[in-house]
Amino acid sequence: MSKIKDIAMLMKLRLSFLVVISAIACYFFAGGGFDINLLYMTLGGFLITGASNGYNQVIERDIDKLMTRTMNRPMPQGRLTVTEGLVISSIFGIAGAFLLFQINWFSGVLGILAMFLYAAVYTPLKPITPWAVFVGAFPGAIPPMIGIVAFDGFFSFKAGILFFIQFIWQFPHFWAIAWLKDDDYRKAGFSLLPLKSGKSKKTLFLIVIYTAIMVPVGILPWYFEWAGDITLILGTLAGIWFFMIAYKFYLVQEDKWAKKLMFASFIYLPFIQFLYVFDKLLQ
């Protein structure tokens, strides 16, 4: 049982589940239902995400020893060896890619691309430059695209728009986390806030700008007539709510508001994505 728990920590079960939720919402939005492709996509996406997290922890095993939030992971503690981490991650990755390829070729390629970008590009960049956040936003925004492509069978403008929405969302989301964990990150040599000034008003201004951008970006499906007026109204209100939390964070510059923004981001994204689904069903 302890080994199973360590494997669950290696693949970050809760995070992997949250990532797959985006793909599921967008699969329904594209027109998909409760079918075999949904099962392939859910399991495949879950395994691919778990593999990405596993490779990340293998690469950062020595760095993780330095941070309070990661020092108890199985790799730094020696509960899993490097070989075990690589083998487990590879099994998950191969199995996940295989399942995605059962849907269509494009879904499989996107899954492999997301895993490669996260493990082989984003992870090595983290100790080097804050631009790692920008790079990491690409694999982080691929799940909605997989959801659309899994149903359509090809790349489409709609897939690109859903990718773009999640791409922009990741900046205020991750910078809120980076603000909260800045001291811990710096122990490991990470500087993941966007500016050299770190926890400053300038950084908060960028966060406000990106949350403001999310207001019109979040209702793009309405603009392109893929969703109705419910998306316009509730999507705009959700975007304003998200923005106001960021603006309050900018005004008071307190860690508790960084935490509120982080949790708001966790609420906003699935809300807006399932709003599209609900609105489309009513049309």
C-alpha cells in the first residue's frame, strides 16, 4: 500500500484529474457524449499527465529536497529509485499515448507533445528563467485541444480558441501560486514570478492585466456563435469576479489574496468550460 501511495504522489493524482476535466468539458462542448472515445481520452489523458509529473519529479529529485512543499515526495525521500520513477512514468506515458491513439492520430500526437514539452522543455527551464512559465503554458493548454480534436478528428479553429482560453488563464493562476511559494522556490533557485522585482506592485499589475484579458477571452465561444447569451452573461460575470479578486490583490499586496486568487482560478476554469457545454445544450 505504501508503494501505491508513492506512485500516486509521483503522478500527482489530484492534479492529473483536474487537467483531464478540461479535456472532458471540451469533448462535450465539441459534441461528444458518453462513449468509448470519452473513456479512452479520460484514461489516456490521465496517464499522460501522470507520466509528465513523474518525469518532472525524476528530473527535479535533488531540487525537491530543498523545498518544504516537495521534500516529502517519494523521490527525495528515497522511497522510489530513479529507475523505478523512470519505468513507472514510461509505462504510464506509453499506455496513455496508446489509448489516445485509439481515438485518432491527432489526439495521440497532442498527448505525446504535451508530455514532451512539460518534461523535456518546461522542467529544465524552471531553474534558468521565469520564461519557463510561458513555455509551460503550452502543454498546460493542450488538454482542451485534445477534447475538441478527439471528437472532430482534426485540428480546427475551435480547438485553437479553447487552447487559447486555457493558455491565458494559466498566467494569473500560476503567478498566484508562485507568489505564495516564492520563498520556497528561491531555496531551490527558482524565480518564477514574471519580473526581477519579484513580489512587487509591477508583478501584481501584470496579474491584473491577464485577468482583465480573461473577461473578453472567456466569452469568445459566444462571439463565434458556438454558445449563446448565457455564456455572454455568466461568462462576463465570472470574468469580472476573477478580475476583481486580482485587483484587490493588487491593492493590498497580501499573501492571503494570492491564495484567494489561486482558488478563484481553480473555480473559474471548470465553471467557464462547463458553462459552454450547458449553454450549447440549451441551443
